[in-house]
Amino acid sequence: MVSIKRGIDKLKGYVGHIKIDEQGKIIESRNVENPAKLAEVINFNLKRGNEEARELGFNKMNGFAIFGEKESLVFMKGLGVVVDSQKVDWQDVFTYYTFNVAFCATGVVLTVLSLILFYIAIFTNFMYFLA
């Protein structure tokens, strides 16, 4: 069984989730009333969304959100999250999907490198031409 990222159930408004593979088979589900029906809806939307993405010149669709009055479904990277539409913090949901430690580490390394180069350029004669 493939485990999900830590902390998904800590999202504000979290109701349940479903994890599916590329073929649309359910790997894991929690607190979802009808996981087979939800997997069918996800697969249909992925298929149709990928067709529309190709028509628009994109390779594929990365994710989607279906908004409802009481509950909403957000799907990306094989994980569908059902959230309460009234309580959810959408910024937290999308940050959960897009946050990557590698991006943060790369940003820190590039920032430190740029500060070092700035120091060398300003306070030494080694890269004086950059200042």
C-alpha cells in the first residue's frame, strides 16, 4: 500500500481522500462514501480534461477541482481530496499539492550562492567588474 503525504487530514475542511493509480484503480481511500463512484468520476474528468488539454496544445492536465455547495473535490498527482466547501482554506489545499522540499532547498542554495557572489563582487577585487 502506498502511503499519502503526512498531514493531509490536518487540512482545514478535510472530509476524506482517495488515492488512485494511472489505470484508475483505487489504492487507498478514507472517509469517502462511495469510493468506486468517486474514482469513476475522477477517471472521466481526467480523460475528458486530457482531451481538452491536447486540443489546446498542452501535453496533459495536471489536476482539477470540482466545487460543490457542501463538498468539493480536488485532484492532483493521483490523490483526490474531498473537502467541506464552507470550511476549506483553498490556499492550504493548493500549497499542500504544490509544496516541494526540493524547490525550497534549491531556492535556499541559490540565494546563498547569490549572496556569496554579491559579497565577492562588492568587497573584493576578484569580481570587481560585476559591481
